[in-house]
Amino acid sequence: MSIPISLSAVQIKKLGRLIKDAGTNVPFYRRRFRESGIDPDQIDIASDFSRIEPLTKSDLLSASPSDLINRRFSSDKLAREVTTGSTGEPFTQLMEPAYVAKRNVRFLRGLMQAGYRPWHRIMLVTETARPGPRYLGRWCYASIGARSADNAKAFLSYRPRVLYGCTTPLRLLAEQLQSANDALPRLRCVISTAEVLDAATRELLETVFRAPVRDFYGLTEMGLVAWQAGRADHYIGEQNSVLIELIPLDNHSGRCRLLMTNLDLFAAPLIRYETGDIAITSNGRITGFEGRELDVLTSSDGERISPYSITTRIQKLDGLRRFKLIETAVGAFTLRIEADSDWHASISHDASSLLEELIGNDIRLDIQFTDQLIPEGTRKFRTIESRVPKGHL
């Protein structure tokens, strides 16, 4: 059972509208509600909402794309955003333009609370250089899959006031720039996102960039969900945009599963979505997250490799459903792949070539095919794992 949520009038109104619309216009939800004995036209949010079956990414991936789209929208006019694939299951989220605008405003509000101002230059280390307004040319993008040396060169050339990006690429960037401390621009803040921000990484970022570090928690499917207010020990969020349910894993630890409902997304709704992350709570507040964890790998010449340089490439291989790459020893890797047998030969060839290009020609690679790679418990599937003791690197 979820921790009781005190719903505001705005949330109740939005939930009622969302559920009625989804139950009427989205085939996937029309069946889902019927199977749960819920009439979307007569739903009592207080008593019926928790009866809706939680939604998983596997549910979405196994459904027909046409079943997930609201019939009020034309699919060719919807925006598409693909997840990074670091959970092993890249997924395309469809969004109506009105929602994209709301999500962007929420993101800007989070940036502003972290310390960003519209006249600041900001460098964003993301999956791709996204199109759209660049705010008078003050937004600069770098790729999470790029070499750390290249991102360091871009950082020193652009000299931003705010640095934003996925945690691992930011850590690798900080390691690259440690020796250039006096030459670094004075940052107003560093914003880490997409992965767990551990204490050691926070300290490294603060030391190298000489700026406070803020942590953002968000998902492609939801946009920005919660963020730290300064160095406060808890996260704040916009409950009128994303409804968060906390499902205790036990009675005492404060660790909870996260179910989320996107209150603003109608084109391809997400109602009671199982994120796969764990929230750490204290006195009713979220104080941390346990989520995506990716290990840094090492090339044959000793270079530290961002896991995203691998996930963003492997996920594009034809026929591949899910993968897991394990560094079992220095220079030795096991690649586990979930794919139909018709694709085994081509995936094996393409994956071998890709990993030799990224890691080195002399790697020892064992490719194993399986019918199903099953995530462990409720945690997100870990696609990149290094079992090499850190002292060996």
C-alpha cells in the first residue's frame, strides 16, 4: 500500500480529467481500467486510484504502439524522445507540443532555483545536441558519449557559468580538468542528473569546479521530477505536474518504490508508472534516490570510458532487445544479449566490431545470447558493470 497522499484540489481535478480521457481515448488504458473494474467516468480518486494496476516499462514495450496513443492526437505531429538505453530497454516517449512546452518551463524553473540565470552561459552534457531555442546562443551542448578529453576541451573553450549533465560524464570531466584548476572558469553551480550522486562524486565536483553541486532527479518519461533546494537534505518537486506515490519496501528503512503519474501528458499517458528507482525518505520527505548505476570501463590503453559511449551505440543495433556488458577482468568482457535467434549472427558481428572500436582491438570478449535478461527486483536493470577491483585501475 502506498503512503497516503494528501491531494490538492488541482491534483484531483487533473487526475480525474487524465483518467477519463485515457479510459475513453487510449485503447491500452480502456482495457486496463476494465480489467481492474474501474469506470473512468465514475472514478472516485480517493478510493479507486490505488486500484489501478502499476505500469511497467515492459508493459509499454509489449503493447502495440497504436494502443498507447490517444486517438485525439495525430502520431505524426507528436514529439518523440528516446531514453538513453542505459537501463537496457530504450524506449520512445511520445509527447504533444503543449506538454513539451510545460515540461521545458518546469526544467527552466529547476535551473533557476539551482542558480542559473538567463544571461548565463550553460554547458549541458546530454545524449545529443537538442534542437530548439538556445537563449541568445548561451546554451552549449556536449555529448555524454564523447571522450572526456573532447568535453574538457569544449568546456575550456566555452567557459560556461553553469554546468549541467549526467553524473558519470561530469565526474570524468572533473578528472580530466583536475590539473587545470587555475585555468577553469568560475562556475555559479554544477547540476548533476540521471544517476545516483554519491558523496565522493559530489566532493570531487565541488573541489574541481569550486562551485556548489545541485542534484536533479528526472526521467525521460516524466521530465524533471524533483531537485535539491541548495544544500538542503531533501528534494522538492512540482506535484501539480508529476504525482509521486511512495511504496514502502519494509516498515523501518525509509526505502520506497516510486510510482509516478504524469498529470500533464495526454498523447501517450503514464499512469502509476513504476520507475524502477528507490526513494529514501525521512519524516515524509524524500532525502535521496537509489537509481541508475553505471560503471566506468577502462580501454586497453588505460583511458577511462564513459558507459554512455557504449550504451548510446549498442542500443541502435538492429534486432537487439536488451543487453548487459560486464567487465570481468582487465581487458576481458562478457556481453549478454537478449534477441531473437534470427539476429544472433549480425548482432554478434556488429557488437564485436563496436566494442573493439570503443575499448580496444585486444579485448577478450565473450558474447552470450539468452531468451530473457530479467531485471533484479524492482531496481533498474544495470547494463554496464565492472567487476574489476578499483585498485587494479
